[in-house]
Amino acid sequence: MTTSLVTETRNQQPAPAVEAAPRRNSVSEWTLTVLLVLSLIMLLGQAFVIPSVSMEDTLLPGDHVIVDKLAYGPPGMFSKHLLPYDAVRRGDIIVFRWPVDLRKTYVKRVVGIPGDRIRIVNKQLYLNGRALQEPYTRHKTPYFDSYRDNFPSEPNVALHSPAQRMLEQCVVNGEVVVPPGMYFALGDNRDVSEDSRYWGFVPRANIIGTPVLIWWSYDAPAERLADGNPVSPAGLLDLAKNFFRKTRWSRSFRLVRGYPLR
């Protein structure tokens, strides 16, 4: 007769249970990750919304962009070897504090760096005596303006004081000469842009960075964005009703690049 062996361990003490490792809280991990990413973005970049048509068709009203704040950061003794600082170059798109009112932030394209000679003849931009090819520009008015399209010349509109000083002090042989530490910036939508022709040079110290990515684009009215409060009650209602229809999906996550001018 065969005896069952089930009594073989009857008198043995049960093996101690192995304590299970506590499960990580996936929600906490994702929250921490998001906070770290957001902190990194705020350190290295900043979010802006384009409020006007002055940079069409490169940037449209309602484009939400990430601006690289370290692109032009002043290099220190050690950081210059660790961080990819660049000089501001012709053709770069820059975000800067408006020289007339530092509380306002503008975005334009640099067309002149220190020492450059700038001139516009019949809407054609000349840099250091050469006509430039600018595939990014748009001219949307059929008429010529005596000051806007033939620059520098006698103003036919009231100018901000920095622009008046520019015309008085920096015009040589019919060209504006960009002084040290300054930059000349124009909008791509050249006929409607209020730019260096009307308020003068951009000081180097005013430059915040360069836009690198359109992370979201929404077809909101320019006047709503221009008032500095795109998240108004009317804006939130419009967003709730038309988010999918008015989001410009083809522009989302589009890289923003300058165009080299030589």
C-alpha cells in the first residue's frame, strides 16, 4: 500500500513570507515627470502667442510658440563652453522687449547687424549695397508708400523718438548704418509691419530669444490676441465651441527657422 507523503512537512515551520516591494504610484511618477519637464521648459524656453499679422506668413496670429531664451544668452567664463550660445545673425527671427515700452514683447526678423548699411528702394531691401532675395516676405498692398517703401526718407507719419534719432544720427549717404550693440528688424509682412522703420533699432539687451517651435496654432481674431488677454471670457467660449475646427493642425509642432541673409 502506498502511503501519501502529505504529512512530510506537517511538523515544519512555514517559510516566512517574502514582503512584496511596494508598488510605485504611476500617477505620482507621471506628475513628477510633467513638473520636471515644465520646469525645464520654463528655464530654457518661454511660451508666447503671436498677436498680429506683421510676420505673416511665417508666423500667424494665434500661433503659440516656444522661445529659446538661451540661444543668445551672454556667455560666461565656463558656460560658453557648455551651452550653445549663438550670435544674433541676419535672418534670425527674434523675440524682444519693444524699445519704446519694455512691458511689450515683439517678434520680428533681423535684417541688419552692427555695421550693416540698410536701404529700401521701391519695396526692395538692400543690405550693404546688394539687393536681397527674401522668399519669406509678403507685400499685400498694391500701392507704394513714400516712407515705408523708400527708406530712409522724409517721414510721412509720426515716428517714435528712437526712430527720429536714428534718422538724424545714423543715416550716411542715403543708408541707415546700424550702430554697435543694435539691430535693425523688419516684419515679414512688410507692408503692414510696425518695425525698426518706425521705432528704431533693437538694443542687444532687449533680445529675449528666438522662437523654435509652434506647439499649437488656433485661428483666433488678431484683435483679441493684441489686447494682451487671449484667455478672455469670449476667448474661452470660442475655444470651447471651436477647438477642433479652428485649431490649425498642420501648423502644430512645426519648427521655426531663420533664413540666412548675406
